[in-house]
Amino acid sequence: MEDTNLKTQVLIIGGGATGTGIARDLSLRGVSCILVEKKDINAGASGANHGLLHSGARYVFNDPESAKECRDENRLLKQLAPDCIENTGGLFVAVEGDDEKFVADFQPHCDKIDLPCKPVDVKTAKDMEPALSDKTIAVFEVEDGSIDPFKLVLANITDAQKLGCKFFRHMKVTGFTKQGARITGVDLFNKNTGERKTIEADMVVNATGAWVGDVAKLAGANIDVIYSKGTLLITHTRITDRVVNRLRPPSDADILVPGGTVSIIGTTSLRMETLDEIRPTVSEVDRLVEEGASMLPVLDTIRYIRAYSGVRPLLGSGKKGDDRSVTRGFDLIDHARDGIENFVTITGGKLTTFRLMAEKTSDLVCLKLGVSTPCQTRRIPIISAYETRWTVPGFSPKQWVGGHEIDDMLLCECEMVPQSAIEEITGYFDIFKKQADLKGIGKRSRIGKGSCQGSFCSVRIAAYLYDRGAATANAGVGNIKEFINERWKGQRCLLWDTPMVQVELEEAMHCGLFGLELNA
Amino acid sequence: MADLQTIKSELAIIGTGFAGIAAAVFASRNGITTSQIGVSGGILYASGYFDLMGVHPVKEQKVWNNPWDAIDALIKDVPLHPYARLSKADIRESMDQFVGFLNETGLPYKKEDDRNVSVITPIGTVKPTYCVPASMWNGVAALLDERPMLIVDFWGLKGFSAMQITEMLTQNGRANLRAVRIPFPSVDLSTDLFPERMAWSMEVEENIVKLADEIRPHLNGAQVIGLPAILGIHRTETIMSGLKDLLGCDIFEIPTIPPSITGLRIKEKAETTLPQRGVHLFSQKRVVSVKSGKNGGFVLDVGDRATGEPEHRIEADGVILASGRFLGMGLHAGRKNIQETLFDLTVFQPGDRSDWHQKDFFDSRGHEINQAGIEIDETFRPVGIDGKPVFDNLFAAGSILAHQDWIRQKCGAGLAVSTAYAAVRSFMKQVKNR
């Protein structure tokens, strides 16, 4: 059992790309830190985006500063985290009916900030990417890539843990204790286990994405956040080699990002009042399919395996117009402005610039702590590529086909995840004295992400957890229910053709036979 | 096309799932010349447990001990449920005849006439059901008594954990449980085992002795033993009594996760026995097109399941449509609506795709899409939007019918068997004896 009361130099709240990036940055500077997360890694926008490593070209019109940041971070990350990135290259594509003036202005805008961009004639582009519409009128090539946000974030936190950082999942901040202008303690609660903890820290970092306003409020500070929901769809097979962007002002279904064996089309943009209903809707799904098909006609007929939604936290008062055109730069807030000396919030930004956001935040934190060690993350590559390899789509099948122990067996047959992988991943839970659970294993591997969406592998892996003693009493079966419901969020709006067949089988099995709807 | 060989039969049954098999059983009993066409998909996923009626109202999750009382309550509350078109005597008679058929084929079933029993599922939960394969019947009693019980599983059989089942049953109040994992006889320790292969292997006499030898050292006073359902395909009774003699314990099977051997046993019995009783079975084929024939009958072209290439032509006086829901491909979900795939029948359905499913997969109300399906008149003929039968000689049975939720109501087998019974009876009355 961990201590109930802990002391550290820096407490980081939020297990997304930014929070884990800060944990790694500070750990590399020799600053002790603890990261707490109310769910598990990538529970918010970090796990619900395109996985696009921006070239910057998307921002050349509205936000050249962001474009430059993307340009630089893109190059840096390709060197520092090559195992998390697929260097696909990208295209910007306009189709009949798109604004020709916008098309004509694109290259000059890129040139202005030295952003590599070269025109490709339409016929060549069709050879490069046969899925492009016959109505394509202009194509430019840029340096986009795709990034695996799960591998990236896991690798960041694993690097940090190796350097001594502690990571607590399922710990929600319930309150702050203050003395004068300083936070002296942060209270945490685990609703699964009922465990409570208080952590004393010299500095507290709020890196909770869309939830920064809620957390700041608990500390007595105020941040106005606008919530903009974006929905994305994952296709059953990969459609293109490269990232494909629609060359027009930001709108729905503008970006298709390939990753391993799948492609992701998105997004939509919908202003939300609260964070209670962050899930895809049927109308968003239909909109993505119809709009995406004008750039890539196959999107009209292809099988989809999952829909998901994330929230873009946007700061500032609600402007009119599309939320996607609000600046995608980031905000670093020193809450000394609210009379709290040792509390900072970092929000906004995007996956591509997570490292830079972590660097700037850590710089501020170190300044306040009086630590003078400079940032190391510009030159030290990510080292935890091995432990995190199971998240990569297509890795496991390749591994399995390449050869495996004769007594190994596939627990997830869709994504070909063997028992040995599950053993290894549960082993990492053991090392850090954590209880392995299905959702946690899901975050660290590809289980449940194939066509059956967890119907079968959830049962097989729960059985494995019982055999191993990692699940007792009702816990493993409860895990199955939670896991199935988590996958369900992403299936519910996509149930036509084959997925409907799959879901009927799933319900017949989990409710008809197992009676799980009747068992708590 | 013209050179397709034509087969004439009085009745064509479309579907080889539960309802299709039951319809073929009843048709052959009534001396109807019958053709049956279908791809056996869903039946392979059957657990072997036959549900008659277990839960009503679904929303309140009220579990009934007496299925007949549950049916009374259901009919009162849901007058459009297919059960409401039948008398309880008919439902009982249909179940008895169907179970009688399985008994004759050597796949015995057991039940208490007027009450549901509790059975163990592959994940260790306990569910109510009506009629149980004889190979699983000892588990019903063992769940309620306190005899020392041993649950056995095997190295290499994934998704079946004796440890999990004992943990779960302990939660359910059953004491005196132990779990053991053993190697499966005659198989290299290091092999991913599949229930079907294990079951075939158990058909070999010497493997029964070897299995008993593996279990014996772990008995430690156990009086009843639960094993995954792998005890043979055809000779389960013999294998089990052999094990009982060798170990001196009561034995029972627990279904494995689908596709379980229990479904395969039903399929094997149906496919070998029904043709002997005069049913012309087009197995692993599908109906690729249907049109009206000369004398008011139907002409069905039957072809390859994958290519749809027609291979046979059937002329039938009447048809029973038992093609199932989405898994059986009787219904097809598009992005906008649900369609019936062969006759383009009117499908009762929710208005919009966003109404099809609840936000919580396990929502106690069930999913609205499961109420969708074919509406029928009192003689099980599909009706159009005007409420009138579309054809005089087309009948529907099984899960394709609207206004039921067999998964949540726990009435799958009863629904399939009793509606098949009613459809065959209506065919007799309205087509054969016309």
C-alpha cells in the first residue's frame, strides 16, 4: 500500500499529453514530481484526436505563430520520438466547388514562414493516393505525419516513472488546502477503492485539458473555458498512405489521418455547455461520412469500427464563428494573478506542440522553485519505446506472424494480441504496485479495438486476470461490463451493415447468455 | 438459369437457425414435404440452454420462477408479443415435441415442467432458463446443494477459467468450491485448444480414461465435478457415464463462450436426422431470389452463400420465413432504415437511427431496435402497413418477429420453437389442406 500522505516538489494534475510531458520534463531536470489522473492516461482530448503530427500548414492563414510552432516541433519529434510517429507526409486537397482564391493563397502563406509545401499535379496525386475524388482540382504536398497518442503518452509517463516520478491513476482531486497565498495540500479520492490521499507539494500544475476550469475553481481561481466538441471516425481499413487535409477554411470532416492499419476522419465542431455528454451522435457521424466522401468517396461505403469525441478547451469569451478558427496556441496561466503563488494552469494547444507546452510550463515551475536546470527534452529522445510497443496498430499481428512461443495464444483475435503481451502489460502494473484492470490494459494495448470491439477478448482477458489472481470476487466480471460499455460509446452511432450483426451477437452473448444486464 | 434443376415441395423453410430447425421438425412430423435452406450461423453460438420466459417487465428486471406465470403477465402487458398469438397449451406442446425430437436423436434435455432453473454461464454468472441439456442438469442441483464441488479447466483453453467460476459462484452464495487446471489428454501441453477439437478427441474411448486419470489426483473428496462443455459431440451421455464410473462423482458440463460445442451438437443432430425424415436440406446455401409461381406458390432460387450464384430452384406451395434478425441476415440495417432482405416485407422499426440503441449498452430498458421486425396476423402471416397479410401462403417464425426482445426477456428458444409450431400449423390449415 502506498502512503496516504506524500510530499513532493511538484504535483501535476492530468494524465494527458501535457501532464505526462511535464512529468517527463521535470523528472529529466531532477525535480521530484507526482502525477495524478482521475481516470487513466489520455482520458480526455489527448486520447480523442486525430493523432495528427501537424506540418503547420493548416494554420498558415489564421495563426502563423501556431504554424511555426508546429513546423519546429514536427521536426523535433520526428527525431526524439521516432517510434511514436509514422512519417507519412501529407497532402492538402481541394475539390470542385472549393474556394479557388483560398487555394491560390495557400502556397504563398506557407512560403512566408518557410514551411515546406509543393504543388502536385492532380494526376500524380491520384497515382499517389488513388482514394482521392475524381473531382480533385488542386493538391499540395506538406510534411504532416501521424502520431500514436497512446504510445507517446505512455512513453512519456514511463520515462518519468523510471526517473522516480510517481503516477496515480483513478485519483480525483476533491479539494485544496491553502495557507495564505499558497496551496499546502491537495486532497484526492479514488472512487473505485474508496482510498483517500493528501499530497503536499511546493508547486501544483493544472494540466487537465477541458477540465482546467473545474480544477482551478476548487483552488479558488477562475478560468473561463469554452468547450468545443469534435467527433471522429475510425475506418476498418487504411484508406491512404498519407495524411489528407481539405484545402479550405476549417470545416467538418477536413482531415484524414492514417495510423497503422486504420484511418481516422474528422472532425465536427459543436459548442458544449458542459462536459457531461462527450460522446458522438448519429447526426455527427452521418455528417462526417457525407462530408468526408466529397474528398474521399470511399468514406461513403467503407466499414467504420469506432466513433469518438473529444473536447477542445478554448480560452476567452465566446467569439462568433467556427471554434476551430479560435487560436490553437496554448495558454500558460500563473495563478499568482488570482492570489495563489504556487499554482499554474496550462491549457489549449495541440498534440503536436505538447512538448513545447511542457517545456514552457516546466520553465515557469522551475523559476518559481528556484531550480536552474534547463529543459532537456529538446535533445534527449524518448527511451520507453519497448514497453509501449503494444499500443501501435499492426505491431502485434506482425510480431505474432513473425513467430511466437508454442504455448502462447491469442486472447484478442481481431488485433492478434497474445497472452504473453497481456502478461507483460500486467507485469508493468505489478512493478508500479497497481491493480491491472481491463480498461487499463486496453489503454496499453490494442485489445478491444478490432471488429468485435471487445465482445470476446474482454471475456478471455478477464478469465486470464482471475487465473492470475489479479481479479477476485465480482471484480473481473464488473471489468467486462465496464470495458464493453466503454467500447459501446464508440459503436452506438455506427451500427449499420456488419457492425449491427456484431452488436447483435454481442448482446446475445453478454446479456442473453451471461445475463450481465441483470448482474451488478 | 433455365437449366436449374427444379425441386418441388409443399413447404420451403428459409433459415436453419433455431426456428428453422424447429419448423422442419414439426413439418416432418406432419408429413409435409419440405425443403429447408440456410447458412448455419447463429445456432453455433447457442449455449444449449433453452429459455422459455425469464424476465418481465424487462425494465424492472423482474426474474420469474414460473415461466408460465411470466407468459401470462407478458401477454397482458404486451398484447403484440408473438406469445400472445399462442395458447399456453400450444407453447407447452411445441416445447415438448421439440425436446422429444432431441431426445429421440440422442441429445437428451431435462426440465422442471412449471419452473425455471438456475444455470451457470461461461463467466460464472447464474441465469434463469427452462430446459437444460442432460449433460448440464447435475449443475442445476449442484448449484443449490452443498456437496464439495470441483470445477476443472484446461491449460490452453482460453476464455474459460475455473478460478473465475468458483470466485463468482462463491459471490452467489455457493460454498465448498475448488478450482483446478489440468492438461488435456492426448494433446501437447503447448497448444491453443478449441472446444470442437477437444470434443472430437473425447469421442475416443481411451481419452476418457486419461481425462479421469488427470482429474483423480485433484478430487480431495469432491462429490460433483463441473467441466467445460467439451465432452463429445455425439456420445456425450456415454462419455459422461464413463467419467462418472471412473471418478465416482456426479459430472456436469458448463457451456464455454460462443461458439460453444453445445450449439454444434444441435446442428449436427438436426442435419443428420431431418434429411432421414424427408426434409430436403440445402445446407450452407441461401435463397438468392424469390418470385411468385404459377399456382400462387413461390419459386425460390437457391445458391452459393458467398457468390449468390443460383444452383437449385425450389417450387413450394408455401414458405415459412425463419431467417432471423441481423446475424441471420433476415433483416438488414442500412444507415437510414431496417429492411427485410427477401420479400421486402414491411418492417416495424423505430423512427430514426438515433433511437435504435440506448446510450448504456446494459440499459435496463433494452434497446428499441430489438422490438423491430415483421408484424404478423393471428395465423403468423406477415402483414403490410394496412395490417393485411401480404401473401396467403407466407408465414414467419422466430426472432425476425416484431414486438419481442428475446435476449432481455430470456425467451429465445421458446419463441423460436412455439412460433415455428404455429407457423407450421397455419401452413397445414391454410395451404396443405386447402
